[in-house]
Amino acid sequence: MASFIVALLFTSFVTGTKARDEWPGRDIVVVAHRGLAPGYPENTLPAFRHALELGVGFIELDLRMTKDGIPVVIHDDTVDRTTDGQGEVGTFTLAEIKKLDAGSFASPGFAGERIPTLKETLELVTSLGGKALLDIKSSTDLDCEMVVRLVEHDNAVNDVIVGARTVKDVKLFRSLNPNIRILGFIGGTRDIKKFVAADVDIIRLWPRWIRLYPPLVEQVHKLGKPVWTTAGLAGREELAELIRLGVDGILTDLPGVLLALLSDIRAEHNNQKEGAEKE
């Protein structure tokens, strides 16, 4: 079944508008959503390390601010779901939040794992030669200038993409550092042109929008912007469909599945190319 999906996907490309000497997955950026892979606790250093060792292009991580003004990596606005504590992130000092267990919810083997700071995460990512997508959550508490200065301090401007959810944030990050790359986490398809006009580098579209109106990806491409999408737990067949529909990057909770699919597409392309050369 898996080989049939790859063959069908490849055929849909070589018989379409793409050039025959291209392979359809060559430009797909693999992003580990929250650094996830099965069995690992999201938004933790072990998860990020594992994802980068798998060979993903980027890890995606979520930023919030502690009570004493330190950017930390956690998705929810409370610590309830992913730690043994309770309460809003912004009510904890860094010292307090560092006492929480952020690993046991995923597996006993990660008991005692701590919520990392942005600084700790950047140091890990850059030491492993990786790149990071920073999801800037909508919050009046997050110090965006501090985020940019930390990125600059680690000489990571070329290794980081900032994910902005408002045009106001896009303009703010552009003013803080015109060289930093920005992805637009747009709230709806009507926001595409506004974010493009604000000079984002990438547009994120949800899979349901793309399936509902497949030409949407091409329309964004015509505006000069690549399209990334958040696929979550989508399996091999759904990932193949998104690739066929033309996305350029995929945020996935199953990076191993996506990497294997892209490897199979590449192998199928090479086999087809070798066969054509022998004819």
C-alpha cells in the first residue's frame, strides 16, 4: 500500500506541471511540531535533540513569559497539561517553573525533565546545527524585543524563523531586526494579502483550507511566498496528499513518517529517472 501511494504521488507530479527532472518532495521542509515524536514530551530538550537527530529541517517551539520576564518554551497558557503543576505560566517565576516535572506526562522515562528557556533551547539547536521556528503566542506579556536579542546573542538570526499571529507583530519584528525571517500564522484566508503586504516570508495555511480550495496554495505562490502547513498527527496518506497539493513545508507530530515518505519519493524518482535514461 505504501509503495502504491508513493508511485501514485510521483505520477501525479510528473504528468502535471512540474518538470520531469524534478522530484516532488525535494523542497519540502520538515518541521517537528513542538519537537514532537512518538513517546517524547513536547517542547523539551530531549524531544528537540531527538527530532534534530532524525534529520528534520526545523523544530517548532512555543514561547511564553514567566512572571520575572524570562521566555520559556511551553505551548499552553497554563502548566496543567504538561507538568505536575497548576496555574498560568505567567504566575510562575523562572525558579518556580523550573521545579515542575515536564516529562512524566509523556513517559516515566522522562521524569524530572524541566521546561526549557528560549536561551537553553537556542544553545541546543545551534550546537546541533539545527534551525527553529518560534511560535509567538498572542500575549501582552511576551517581550518580543527580548526574544530577538536572545536570537541575535546566539548568532542565530539565520537559523530562526519567527511565527507571528498579527500584522502588528510582523511589523514589530521587522523593526527589531529586518533580517529575521517571519512566518505568518494567519487567522483566515482573508488575511493572506495583509500578511504578504506586511512582508512575511512564509504563509502558514491549515490543511482543511487547502483541501477545501486546492488552488489556494498556488495563489500564495503567485504572491511570491512559500506555503507551510500544520499537519499534526496526519499519517502517510494525508502527508502525501499535502505534498501533492503543493505545500513547501509541513509541521508534523510524526517527523519519522514524513521523512520516510520523502525518502521513498526520492527513491521512486531516481528509479524512474534511471529507467528513462536506459530507454
